[in-house]
Amino acid sequence: MTERRLERSAVHRGDLILVNAQLPFAGPEEQDRVCLDANVMLARRAAEPLRRLVRALGGWSVLAPVSGWRSQREQQEIYESSLRQNGRAFTEQFVALPGHSEHQTGLAIDLGQAGPDLDFICPDFPYCGICQEFRRRAVDYGFVERYRAGKESVTGIAHEPWHFRYVGRPHAAIMMQRDLVLEEYHSFLKNFPLGGTPLCWKEGKGVWEIVFVPLQGAQTCIPWGENGSWAVSGNNEDGFILTSWKEQ
């Protein structure tokens, strides 16, 4: 076991960063992006599992990528356009403020049923058929439905059945099992501080262990394994989530 030092700015990077009305996106612009189609891009680490999932469901013939990574400028244009076309009440429900959109992370994707009249803001993604099958299997590939019905008071965003966020494994499965959105999940993880009993998740022949490491000023020291099965993510606020995997 070695030790790794994380600069303070690292709290704004990683698969689990929380971006919402209270916490703006403060990380660097995602550079390692790939195209899902001519107009939709996603961070590579999210795009690859998404492609595998869609292939398992038969490809992009029924599902359509609507919106992925957005720059700050594009989010500003979308927000202002929606204000003009849809009014403030609608816009504040369905369009995040510029600087506060998950789309700027490169880890969020809006999907719709393929068709000629695909709505860019609120694409149709029903709880039946291929869309529901995607939703059911998404957690196996590290994705969660980010803005679920009944959680509006927590997320600050209206129910969006089309919006999925990559958080990675095993976090997606834990969030689904415990009925937690990302805001709630981060609060939950603080019950498992470094040095205490970790949160354990068993899957196949292995077990995942997850702990929370609070931000420690200019640099935060964390333990680090050397076998390639460790990962760390900032929460975009006050600490880091350290995830390790080992074979039972």
C-alpha cells in the first residue's frame, strides 16, 4: 500500500462529482470526448459502456442520442433560447443554469425514441418497451436515471425520464438498490469515513469497498493500492470517494 496526494482542485474531478444549482461545475473541460453521432459527444469513459449497452439492446435503430457534452457557451444558448420559447417556469424546471449543468461534465446523456419529431429539451423516453429495457439494464453499465419522479425537491430539477448520468460501478447499483439520487448518495457515503468500516458491495467473485475522505486543505493524502483496482473521485464540494475492488 502506498500513499497518494491529491491537490485541492481534484475535488472537482471524477465520475461522482455532484453538479446542481448549489454546486457549479468547477472542473476542467473534458478533453477525452468521443462522438456518439455527428452532433452528440460524451466523455470516452462514459461513451464506451453506453455503446456496449445500446449494442446489447440492438443498436441505435430505436434509441437516439439527443444531447451529451455541452460547453458553457452552448448551455448558455440553450438556456436563453428556452426562456424565449418556453418561458421562465418551464426553463427553470427542465434546463439547468449555465455553469450548473451535468452536461458540462461530459458524463450525462439525454436519450429519446428514434423518430422524426424528436424534442431536444424533453425527448420521449417512456417506461415501456426498449426504453424501459435500457433503464432496467443501465445500472449494469454504470448509468442511473438522474432526475427521478418523487425526487424533485432533492435534485431541484423536474422529473426527466430521458436524462442518464454515468457514475460507474458499483455506485449505480448501490444508488438503485437504496433508491438514492446523487445528492442523497453523497450524504450517505459520509457515513463511511476513511479509517472506519467501509461500505461493501459484493458482485460476482469480488467485493467493492467504498470510503469517504474529507478534503484536507491544499493536499489530501489517501491510501492507494498498486494492483490497478482502485479509483478516486471528488464530490465537487468537500471530499473524495475512494473505491477499491478485490477478489474474494
